[in-house]
Amino acid sequence: MNTNKLTKIDFNMKLITSFLIMIFCLIFLSQNMMAITAEEIINKRDENEYIESARIEAKMIITNSGREMTKEMVSISKGEDAFVEFTNSRDRGTKYLKKGDNLWMFFPDAEDVVKISGHMMNQGMMGSDFSYQDIMESTKMTELYNFELIGEGEYNNRTCYILEATAVEGKEVSYYRRKIWIDKERFIALKEELYAQSGRLLKVSEVKEVDEFEGRYYPVISIMENKLRENTSTEFIVEKIEFNPEIDESIFTLENLQ
């Protein structure tokens, strides 16, 4: 093989190598430009699910060893304050008031107000699988947890980001660790596994139906299972929701509770 031919082959090899390096760099840059961080994912989730203020009509269907109980309620919330009144015949007049970190309950039969605090906040609300904290928690997730994107997967035929959340040191939370499946398209948490600091699985929450309200997605049917109890689950159904309504501040007072 003559010298000119070898030089030409060498030139072509260098050209092909340069071309492949350029393609690799473009792919690498493209993937990194498109990558989304755990913080961006959870912020998008908060944009959908975090409520500044709202009025919600909802019901809980509590299933315990095959028996069902239905509890209906009206919930009004603004910032860290919330007021819940049960409206089904058996529990009519039972009310809850949350002011910041304090929670009170009014029993109409006893005409008495009871303050709920400490470990009682983690007990099931009205015998359901949702704790008082689950129902009335109003703090953004980003203020309570550190998040890590640990992978991608599917839940109910929806492609999801999978995040792991660990409680921020010094923050009081109901669950030390959470594993969350967040819909990649709608940025809704479709499934959550909730763990104690010991690593024990406490509860599993799954969203069964999502609706779109004025450009934001919100779960309207979800189910909670308390893994510390046997054969129980609670379905939470949002029947009507109004975001950012006008709310009279007198609703969030002890006088209104009685």
C-alpha cells in the first residue's frame, strides 16, 4: 500500500472519530439540558397539590373487615388554619379547628371542646386510616423534607419519577421517610409509601382519580391503608372544591367551634 493511500485512510479515520465524539457530546449535553432535579419535580407537585386556601366538600368511606362507614364533611382552609365540620347524620356537628400547630375537636353530644396534641395527632381521624395530621397538614413538602430522585417507573400505566424524601433535621413530621411516585406528565403524587424512622412501613396512599381545575391537577379520589392495622382502608373522595375562595377569618376561632 502506497504512502498516499495510508495518509488518506488515516485522515478518514480521524474524521470519523471526530464525528463520533461530536455526536456523543451532543447527546450528553442534550440529556443534561433535559434532566430535571428532584427539587424541580417536587416544586411542580406542590404547584398542583399545595393549597393556599380552599373550600372542599368531601366524604370518607372507611372499610374495616368488610364493614363500611361513610363520613361526609366540609373543610375550609387558609394557610396554616383549617376548619372541618362533619355533616352526615351520625356525626353532624362534630367539628375540628386547626390554628397553626394546635388542633381542637368539638363533640356536639358532650358540648365539649378537646385539644388534640402530641402523639394523638397521628391517630386515625374519626376511625379512618387518615391521621389528624394527614387531613389537616398544610405545610409545603419542600419545607419539611429533603428529596432525592432515585429512579423512574410506572404506576397504573402512568410513567412516574420516583423520589425519596427524608425529614429535614429538627422538623416535626408524621413520617420520617417517604417514597413517592410522581406522574411525569401531570406532576401529581400517584402513590406514597410512608415509613417510620426505624424503616417500618406505616401507610400506603394511592390516588385513583385526578381532575383538572383551572390549569392545575388535583387528586379527587385517593385511598389510604394503615399497614399497622389489618383489613382496613379509607377512600377519600373530593366531591366539590373551590380554590382561593373568600373566607371570613372568624371561621378559625374557638367561638365558632362551639
